[in-house]
Amino acid sequence: MGIMAEVKAKARLDIKRIVLPEGDEPRTVQAAAAIVREKLACPVLLGDPARVKETAARVGADISAIEIINPLDSQKAAEYAWTLYGLRKAKGVTEEQATRLVEDPMYYGIMMVKMGEADGLVSGAVHTTGDMLRPALQIIKTKPGNKVVSSSFLMDCPNKSLGHNGLLVYSDCVVVPCPTAEELAYIAISAAETARTLCGIEEPKVALLSFSTKGSAKHDLVTKVQEATRIAHELAPDLALDGEMQFDAALIPEIGASKAKGSAVAGHANVLIFPDLQAGNIGYKITQRVGGAEAYAVLQGLAKPCNDLSRGCSVEDIVTTVALTAVQAQSL
Ligand SMILES: CC(C)(COP(=O)(O)OP(=O)(O)OC[C@H]1O[C@@H](n2cnc3c(N)ncnc32)[C@H](O)[C@@H]1OP(=O)(O)O)[C@@H](O)C(=O)NCCC(=O)NCCS
């Protein structure tokens, strides 16, 4: 069974309520209908019900069983606005601003998740990553014990000898442009948790990547990865984690054995931590476009799961992201 078939099977075991703020967007409406058909989650569409239904009729999607909430005339809006005001007044948000913000489906959806009225949120068919991430960071915040929200890509590679039966977790490829050593340590620990939750990798092997393996090169950039490895060991002493190491030393057993003797991770890593966003984002695209891997993105480290789509996403991309979000919500 491929990774997404496994994720979908898990999602069906405990149905979660996932809010879709872009409720009148055609692909989102089609995806919501498919999610119900496949029994993956209970989707909630936000928007003007007349427009949502008009879109559904136009694209031939059956949304008769799906709840639609209009943030502009919701009975919960006042409560959400008051809570949002309480959360953000120290940052300068006034009561009037909070009232206006919850009329925006993105903020309304984030507030539903915050208040426990949805288990997770998926958006991004229209909005940018920042449009969703900023309110999620401000309102939902990080999981207890974590300081950094980041992302992982689940890379399903054609070469099944790599990682966990061809599955590799890459992190961070979306969120933190230039992490400090401490932030990199938190990213590594979150990625290991993602590997367990979404990929069924019971014993993640985490490699912190660099252009140097075990001191083969000297540079401030290498020192940062060494420091991140030390901090991550302190934060998660039981996790199989090692660094700094080169990509090939992390993945290829013979190279790992020769360049990082005695490492429990080198040559067998299934979670790869990139030193910054440029490396991570470029790395996942190379694996996808040149290496022929399927790539699935999730955010990690948030107190409740919210996930982003690419604006070029397909209906199936939305369906799979909702399934991933539902499985993340099951683990809380
Ligand atoms: C994530 C991102 C949107 C944050 O935006 P920002 O405008 O810089 O946000 P701010 O620095 O004003 O922070 C907003 C809040 O989020 C918090 N925050 C920001 N990044 C965070 C992170 N990675 N983890 C946890 N909290 C974070 C801040 O502490 C702040 O909290 P506060 O308002 O309660 O004090 C920004 O880092 C970003 O644009 N990242 C790259 C995204 C991108 O373009 N990726 C490529 C897509 S493929």
C-alpha cells in the first residue's frame, strides 16, 4: 500500500472535522464532495451558502451532506471576535478589528480550530502560505514543548531501498527561512514526530544535513548544524539523531559507514533536516522533479493541525491534504 492509501485508511478510522475556508472555490467544493464519498473526514465549507451551492452545481459536486457556514452571519462570530480580541489585544488588535477579522473566512476557520469546533484546517487553493500561516501562528500557536512551526515533505521515492521503503521525510522546506541552531533542533524533533504520525515510521532516524560530515569541513554554517545536533540530543535524548552529515552519508550505507563510523543514523536515515529553507525547498524539488518522487507537504509544530495547499493544487491534492490533516488531528 502506498503512503497516501495508508494515510487515507487511518483517516477513516476516526473521522475528524476539517474546515475549508475557501468554501466557494471550485476545486475545494469538488474535494469536499470526494472527501465525503471516500469517508475520509467531515468537511465544513466556509462562505456564502448561495455562492458555495452555485459553484457546486456548476462543477457537478454533491455537497448536500456538507455543512456550510457563512462567517458574515454566524451566531458564533461575536464569541470568536471576543476571544480573538483577548488573544491579540496585547499585540494592538482592537475589539473592532477583531470583529472585522472574524468576518474573513481564514480567521473564522482558524478560530473554529482554536475553539475546538473543528479539528483542523486546510486552505491555499487561493490564499498564499503566509495568508494562512500568519493567523495560525498568532492564534493557534505552537504545541506545548515546541517553539517552532515548520513543515515536512513526505517524499515517496521510486527507489524503495532508500529511507523507510522509499519514504523520506524532508524538513523544513516551507516555513523558517534561516533557522537558528535551536530552531533547527526543534525542526528535527517535529519532523521525527511527523514521520511517526503520518508515515508509520516507528523508529525515525534523523540526519541533520550539511556540506560537511563529522567535521570534514570547518565553517560557521557547519558549526550551526553541529550545535543544532547537540541541542536536539538534549531535548530528545531517546531519538536516533545524528549530524552534521552530507546527504549521501545520510542515505547510502557504504558512504555512511566510511564517513561517519559508528553512527546509528548514517547510511540509514529516513528523516532529513536541511540547514535552511533554501536548501530544503530546492532539495525537495530536485527529489520530486529529477528523482521522480511523489511529494506531500504538511505543517508541523502547531498546537492543532492547519495545512497549506499550493495554488496550482488539484482536487486530489486537496483530498490528500485533508486526509493528512485528519491523521495529524487523531494524534493529539
Ligand atoms: C511564516 C511567516 C509567514 C511568518 O510571517 P511574519 O510576517 O514574518 O510573521 P511575524 O514574524 O510577524 O510573526 C507573527 C507571529 O508568528 C510567530 N512566528 C513566526 N514564525 C514562527 C514559527 N516558525 N514558529 C512559531 N511561531 C512563529 C511570531 O512569534 C509572531 O507571534 P506573535 O505575533 O504572537 O508575537 C514567514 O516566516 C514566512 O514568510 N516564511 C516563509 C514562507 C514562504 O514564503 N515559504 C515558501 C513557500 S513554498
